[in-house]
Amino acid sequence: MLTFQIPKAAALIRIAYRAVLSTLLTALMPAALHSAEPRIVALHGLESAEVRQQGFTLPRPMTIHIYARGGGIRQIMRTPRESPLYAYGWILNAATREVVWQMDGANTKRDWDYRVADKYLDLPTGSYEAYFANHGFGQGLLFARWTRNIDRRSLQAGSPEPPHGFVFGVSDADLLRHWREQVGNYGMEINLPGGQPSEVSTFEAPLHWKNILLSLPASNDSGHWTQAFHVRRPISLHIYAEGEGSGRSMQDYGWITDARSRARVWEMSLDKSQYAGGAQKNRRQVETIQLPAGDYEASFITDDSHSPADWNAAPPCDPGLYGLTLSVPSDGELPAVSLIQPLAWTALSELVRVGNGQDRRATFSLATGQRIRVYSIAEGTSHDMTDEAWIEDAIGKHVWTMEHSRTHHAGGATKNRLLDELITLAPGTYTLRFKTDDSHAYGHWNDDPPFDPEHYGVTVYAVK
């Protein structure tokens, strides 16, 4: 990337130019955006929210007029279709959750510092959701590019701007100031050229379909949500999941666990999920599975960035359903499933909240041969465990060992590993062991902690 210093005089001229332009656009905005056509949707106010949305229902095939003003980094040549915009709008089919129209580099025109869409669109009868998002801001000059994530949380908290300067291009403070000059002009309006606006009803997006069993909305960073449910007889279960995945792993994702066997019966993964629009790391997995009678737990976790609390890249095209939604497709099967409290487990022995450089042990006895549940969170890199958990019998033989190949991601850093399984032990006395290395343990994380830090270590539970 080409970097250079902008002369102070040129910078001052540019600032003055932008101030005048912003004043003119603000004054002319009502005439530009508000036509004589009746309006059914208006999405503004991006100063305080990254995404604005509104649902509307067309009672018959109708033509709508979309006028939207967004932004994207200026290109030397004609802006290609795939060129990302940092402020743009789109429309979803509320039933299928698929995009029917979206602003891009090809269907918008440059209007000074903005990208403008002015489109007449024919839509069939149905319900739709209009969205407008502004996750960040950027500028470009020749081959140089500057981008900045706009985190409304820090702005609303009154966090000070970064130091002002022009070293190596445009400073972070400059980008933030220029964004503030322009954000009030971002937005999208949908007008109705023919017909009466009273024909079109509106609703709060997203439109939730019927027979939803549970919803785990992943509303913030570093979150963990779970809900137990009981299935009385075999059913079909529809799964709609949106999360984040890049490299070779998922960062924000969900799964379903058989509450009694502790086996995962479904999990969101990179290979099964598909691109969800927006940033390439947005993933969506939609499928229907069959579940036998039993008790289950649905879970969803997020890492420390890129969620509805602050999209650090373009949000997915269905941002209101980020997380995990489970529904029952058949009305007749709905009475066969219900929400319950998580199963209660009695701890036989535990070594938890284990810090760095510790070698801890605890004994427990079994009067009869029985199944027990072992729940352990530890650090593991590559294919090995760097923090170790195991169980010894009375003569010191290992009867259970935490092996990396059987673990799952425990949230946070990829090296946080979770093993939750049932094993069978003969009657006798046993020693529970947990040993940590010199880094990344309870209270002394050198990377993001797991979603259940209070159980860092190993716990043995009785199985009822």
C-alpha cells in the first residue's frame, strides 16, 4: 500500500471543502431524499446505530422506488460490483431470508463523497425487510486506502479521539471526523410510485416465523447462551444459525448437545455453513435434522469481536437473526417439544479455577461400578494438551485422560479446549488430577478466556 504525507495546506483545503459540502448536502437532503411519492420506509440515524431496519408487506405485486445514499472508498477506475461499500442498503425476502436487492459498486453512482442508488424495483406479493448498515468508514487517494471501524459503544461512552496527525496518510482522528461530517446523510427511503401507502403494512424486522422453539440471539461479544429442551417423541427440527468463521475454524457458532450422553448431535461448522453476505467471515447454516426423544441443550458462543454490539466488518445480510434459532416445521409436532431447566448434576470431585503452574489432585470413591460425567476445560495447542487432566486408580494407573482429539473448542482463544463425556468406572478409590503449565490459566489468561472460566480444570459428576 502506498503511504505518504499530506501537506498541511492541502489538508486544510480538503477540510474546508468537506465542511462546505456537508452543509450543502444537509440543506438539500430533504429535497433529494423526500420525493412527492408516498414513503413506506425511511432508514436514517446511523450516527447512533450500525444497522437500521424496517419490515413491510405488499398485498399485491407492486413497484417500489428505492433511494439510498451510502459510501465506499473512491476507486480510480469504475467501481466494480464486488467493491465493498461501508454504508449501504439492501432488501430481504422475509419468508426465504434471501436478498432480493442490494447496493453495490455497479448499481450505484458516485455523488461527491457518496454512493447513491436510485432504483425502481418490481416485487411480488409478500413480506420484505429493508436494511441499511454503516459499520465503518474509509477514504482513498490513488492507490492508498485508509479504513476505520466505527464502534458506536466507544463514541457513546465519550471516549477521546485518537491524537490528530497526518503521518503516513490520513490519521484515525481524520477518518472519524470525516465520518461524522457524512454519516447524517446516509440512509435509505422506499417510496410507492403507484397505489396507496395505507395498502402496505409495516412490521418490526426481523419477521419471526411460526413454531419457533427457542432463539439464542448472539447480541454481544464474548457471550455464551444456552437453553435446554425436552423432546417427548421423535421430531424434525429446523435450524437457522448465523455466526463468524475464518481460517479453519468458527469463532461465533452454535451446537446442540444430548443432555444425558453429552454427545453433540449438531454443530455449526465451516464446511457445512455458507457465506452469509457482507464480510467473507459471515457464515450461515440452515438445515433440518431429526431428533429422537430425549433431553437436549442448545448453545451459542461469540468471541471478542464482530457481533451486533459492533460489527468490525460488514454485517451479514440477516443481522437480526445472528445466533441460533430452532423451530418445528410441522404444527402437529409442536406439542412434542418444550423448554426445560438444565439437568442438575451432583459433583463427586472437582479441581476448578486452576491457575498457572499448578499440580492439583483430589480423591473420590465409587461403591459400585457406574457411569460418571467428566467435564474439563484446559489449554491445548495443535494436537496436544499443554494443560493436562486425568484420573488414576488406586495403583496410579490412568483410567481416563483428556486427549486433544476428543475435545471441542471452549470459546475464546482456539487453544481453549473442552471435553465433556461419560465414562464407566469400576468400584474403588480414584484420584482426579489437573496440571497446568506456566501460562494461560484461570486468572492469568494470555489470550481470550474460555466461555466457562469458573470451571477451568476438571470436574467429575454423578450420572443419575
